Amino acid sequence: MLPPPQPKPFSIAIVGGGIGGLCLAVALVHHNVRVHVYEAAPAFSEIGAGVGLGPNARAARPGHLGRLRAVPDDEFRVARGAGKVFQFSLRDGEAEQRRSGRGGAASFDKRLVGIEDEGEEGVVLKFSDGTLAIHDAVVGCDGIKSQVRKLLLGEGNKASEPVFSGHYCYRGLVPADKAIEILGEDLATNSQMYLGNHAHVLTTLIEQGKVVNVVGYRTKEDKRWNDSAWVKPTTKEEMLAEFDGWSKPVKSILGLIEKVDMWALFDHLPVATYHRKGKICLLGDSAHASTPHHGAGAGMAVEDALILSKLLASINSAGELESVFSAYDAVRRPRSQRLVASSRKVGDVYNFEDAAIGDNMEAVREYLQHAWEWIWNENLDRQLENAQLLLKMRLKQLRSPEAHSNGVNGGT
């Protein structure tokens, strides 16, 4: 019997246990990379009504990430065309990490407050409870309000903080049987998008067809959000007043919501790098948080995890981490930052606010029929090949005599 493979001689801290963090953690465990997840919450949990992962995310799914459950998609019939949407449970990823038994671990109630670079000794993570942790590098997967992003970019950098997109939404859940009773089976069980001036309404079936997720999006006239809270309770009357004059199906489905919340929609400004000196790297929403109009933020995090985990699996020393992060940044940053800008544009198109398209429905239809192609049809094998080629070039530079004399690594 062959001896078990030895773990890589470096360890990775993952800050944040959402979809991106768990996908990366499970993939790294599978590749015998020592990894520890630090999560601020007291336990892994599911937040929000649901997450959709498109075909690109399914193709990106690294081995041993749990099951992706396919659900039929005649949803988004105008906007997104044919295909399938896939759902991912955090519990699948968590369970797979536990089952693997290859060195993955998680700690909860760990709110990061600082990162200290200790040179060849790695990085020291400081948490609000006074505890410390030492690893060779840290990957920030801590979402749109990422503390790792702030520490990487610096407090004075405008891009270190999320920015208000100018849009907000009302969200609520409706039992599917009630929606069918009011709207009929076709409208209730197939996702619908209702468009109008400065607003749109999306309905999507979730929870294995038992619940309809209803989201009414609005543009804020002054484009400002001055409240420190991003999610606020509101009243059904206030929400319905915002959609006065809309069609009967819209007002009917909104009227079925019992508990209404108002959500401000934020995203991130573009940045010049996702990493620093082989010690800190960003992944998922901490790197490229976007508005939800493409429904592709989680899928981009899964893609990030695939590329980064494969690159980390191919090195054998902590001294090569900077080359990995540099190659990852080069292939992932352009595509993922494109998503942020494109998602904003889709929101403008839905709300008839795009300067070139306006309320021309033929132009709206034409744009939306193709708006997902660049996301869903990405050749991830080629992207991975490009990343591995860049890594090979950077490692060659790193090992050259000139690199040793000049300190060349290709990082930031």
C-alpha cells in the first residue's frame, strides 16, 4: 500500500466561510494543502433566499465540493435563454471538508482585526477576541464588507469600502400555493421579470418549488444611501406605494408578502490588484462584489476557487506563493471586474435607464438575450491553462540568478 501523500509545506488561512471560502477550502484539502477557515459567525449558516449558479459555476466546480443540484430553468426566459441553474448548499461543502480528514479545519466567532507580515515566518492574523493565528498566507473570502480587502488596500483607498449602486430592493417570500391561487400556475411557477421606469420586479421559485422569492428593485432618485444599515424592515404599504400603477400580477404578488425588508445594493470599485507580496489575496465578493442583476456573483467565486486552488496545488514552497497570487490576479481580475460593471448595466437596462437602450423593448430584448453569454460560455480550461503558463513563467523568473540578485518575483 502506498503511503498517504504528504501535505504541502505551507499553510493557508481562509477568512470567511461562505461559498467562495468553503469551495477553496475543500479544494485545497483535496490537494493536500493545509488550510484553516476563520469565520466571524458562530456557525456556518445560510443567508438570503437562495443562490443561483450558472453553467460556468458548474464547470468550475472543483472535485469534492459536494453536490450541485440541478433545477429546471425556463426561468429568465427572456433575459437568460435556455440552460440550467444550479443550487449549492453550504452544508454540502462543510460536510465534504469534514469527511475528507486531510487537514482542513474551521474556527468560529473569529472576527479579523489585523494582519501582520512577519517575512519568511508568514503572516499573523489578529482577531477581536485577542487570539492570534500564524499561516504562510491569508485569502480573504469575507464578502463585500471584507476586512482583508481594507487591510490589503489601506484605509485611505476609496476602493477599500463598498459603494452604493444607486439601487435598492424590497424582498419577501410567498408560499407557492398562494402565488398559484392568485397568479395561476404559469406565472407563479416560472420565474418572471416585470420591467418598468426606474424599477423592475423579479419572481423566482425556490425551496424545491415550495416558495416564491419576490424582489422589487427601485432606483433611488438621489443615488445616495446615508443609513448605516443596509437592510431595513419596512411596511407592505410603503412597498406597494412604490409600485402604484403597475400591472395586476405585480401588485398581486407583492401584496402576498407578509414580512418585507428593504435592501440597499452595494458593489465594489475596481482595484489594481487582488494580492500583496505573496501574503494576502482576495477571492469572491471580497475582491469583486457586484449587484445581483446578473445572478453570477457566487459563480465567479467558484471560478476563483478553481483557479486559485489548482495553482496552489502545483507549488511546493511558501516562497512560491507570490507567483501563484500574481498569476491568479492576472487571469481572474479582468473577468471578475467586468462582472461588476456589466451587472450595473443590466440593472440600468431593466429599469429603462441605460442611455443607449432606454425603454426600447426590442433593444432591451436583444441586449438581454446576449448579456449572459460571456459569463456562461467561458472556457475555464483555457483560463486555467493561461494561469498555469503565467505561473510557470513567474517561477522561472523567481529561480533565475537575476531574480535572486534583484528580488524579481512579478508580484505587487
